[in-house]
Amino acid sequence: RVRLYKDGALQPVKSPDRSGACVVELDNHATYVLRFDAPGFQTKCFTVDTHGMEWKDDRGRKSVDVEVMLTAQVKGMDLSFFDLPLGIARFEPSTGSLRWDKTYEQRILTEGRSVMARYVKCRTGKDDPDPSMGVEMGMDLHAAANVSPGNKLAAIR
């Protein structure tokens, strides 16, 4: 399930298709939270700020593809770290640029890796989980954001 909040108010969203893809349109001059959840999995979210100058009468669009991998819940394990946004994006309508807040990312990266190491150990029983598993925390979100021409953030799939 995908939930979209615009300036704190829940917005209607079309249900994801069979592949899990969902398209939403984000207006300029708002702050959004996109939340992803499914039964038996930990909820994840990220935020997008679309405030900024825009060209008069510009009807351009930006298309952004974002992939979010949900983490299966494990009985007795606290995964509330994932209640925090996995990323904070800033969209500039006048230039069409989308940037991820790297300072925020650095602040949460260490704790995220620690949570994922405990998660992998709990799931696999291994004391020394693969350190690359921390990437699954959601930093893949940044690499998966592909922006195409236009001046309004049009879709998140």
C-alpha cells in the first residue's frame, strides 16, 4: 500500500498494480511524505519538498522512479528505525533538479547499517552478516531516482 501526505493531509492514491508500481503526481509548493507498507513488513517512507520558484505558465513534468524494498517484520525485533524517512529529497521547480539531502543520509547511515546487521543476524543466524546488507536499508532509493525533462515533479513509480 502507498500513502501520500501533502502538507500533512492524506491524499487519494491509486492502488499499486500487480508489479507493485504506483504513480502519483506531486504539485509544486508542498511538502510530501510517501509511506509504503504491506502486512508483515515494516513501513518505510521518504519526504519530498517541492517548494521553489517556477516559470510562469510552465506545464512541464519530471518523472522520477523510486524503488523501495520493505523489510519483513521479525518477532521480537524493533524495526522502528524505519519510521524515519529513508531519504529527504528537494525538488526545484524552476530547474527541474531533484537532490537528496546527503547530510541527513550521513546522519542515519550508521544506525541504519547497525539495524540491518542485527536484522540479517536474526534472519540468518550469522554473527558476521555481509556488510553490504546495509545498502538494503533504503539508500538504494537514491540510486533509483531517475529524473527526466520537465519542470513539475510528475510521478513517482
